[in-house]
Amino acid sequence: MTTISEKTVLVTGGGGGIGRITAATFATQGYRVAVSDIQPDTVKETVELIQAAGGKADAFITDIGDPAQVAALFESIKSLYGRLDAAFNNAGISSGGNRGPFADTDDELWENSVRINLSGTYYCMKQELRMMVAQKRGAIVNNCSVLGISGGISAPYTATKHGIAGLTKSAAMGYGRMNIRVNAVCPGLINAGMGERIIKRSAQMAQQLVNFQPIPRPGTGEEVAHTVVWLCSDQSSYITGHLLPIDGGLMCQ
């Protein structure tokens, strides 16, 4: 058995927000963390924060929407660590404030959303699954959204998050017998990353949203991070193919 101190995890979109908090949380649990992001400065900051706290982490600059860059990322992970025990596919882009009618959706936003959110997750999962099949175990968690379960005004964001939900279930069905589990977290309004920007941009809209929730407040990045780490641990060993809302009860209505 691999001890927790020997385990390696990849966190994409680890340069800030939920990704940074989750990468740091994995490190506190003894994981070696491969932190990937398209922004060199922010991913370096995350690694420095982890190392300053006594953890182990390395930075990888990657555009996950480019399959060649994704392949290079995983070659580096194989060379440096020799294994990959867990992965949090967190990288993605927001709707860019697009809340207009479907017919007025910007085509460039659509194409970028599909390239990064959906294709990027797909490229990463392919590489992760190949490594995990070879070592006969592993756990993957995708960052979906409550909009991957319900509807949303932004067609590009909603469609790609539904796509991630489908990728999660497809991989869970295909790899469970190989001791590989695949789940997704579906955050609601979280006071980190994209959610934090929404709250700062329109506090009134954010408050209206959380007023519909049984727990009437935004979630925290730490609440998402601890859930991701748990889903990658042996404590959740009988859970796969699950889309887990972290939303203060919004989806129970």
C-alpha cells in the first residue's frame, strides 16, 4: 500500500481561488502536489505558499485546452513522481458575465468555454486514467457546478458543466472495476475564485441567490477543498460517479 506521505495529486487551475486552497489542503494531508495553471506568477505563488508551510509542491505551466501541453504536463509528472494517485480537475473559465439571451451568445465565448472547460477536462482525464490504470488505483474529482445539475442563463458555461458531469459518469462506469473512482463536486456560490468575483461585482445579486438556500450564506473555498480531499481518500472508497453539490442546500429544493 502507498502511504499518504508518498501520494501525489495533480490540481489544475491551482493558481488561485478554490484550486489554490485545495492544493494547500492536499499538502497538509501529506500529498506531494503538482500545481498546474496557465498563469506562471499565480502558480508559483501557490507552490511557495505550500512550501513555506512545510509541504511539497511543484509548479507546471499548462494550457489545458491544448492537448500537446497536457501531454507534456503528464510526461513531467511521470518523470518527477513516477505515479499519480489523485487529481482535481479544477481549471476552467467563467461565463465572462454573459447573462444575455441564448441567441445573443458570443461565439468566441462559446468556443473558448468548450476548449478549456470541456475539452481541457477531457484531455486531462484521458492522461490521468492512463496513469491510474497502469498503477491499478486512483481517484479523480472534477470541478463541475450546480449549473452542471440544473439550468443556467449562460449557455456556454452551463453546457460545458453539464458536459463535465457526463464525462464524470462515463469514466466512473468504465473504470470502477479497475479500482479507479471518478466523482465531481458541484459548488454553488463560493466565496473564492469566480464566486468571490461575483460577490464583489454584485453583492445584492449574491444575497438574493443565497436567500433561496437552507444555509443562507456563500460557501468557502475550504469547504470545497475538504470535500475534494475526502473524495480522493480511502474514506470515500465506495463512492464513484457522484455529482456532489456544495451549495448550502440550493439543489434540494
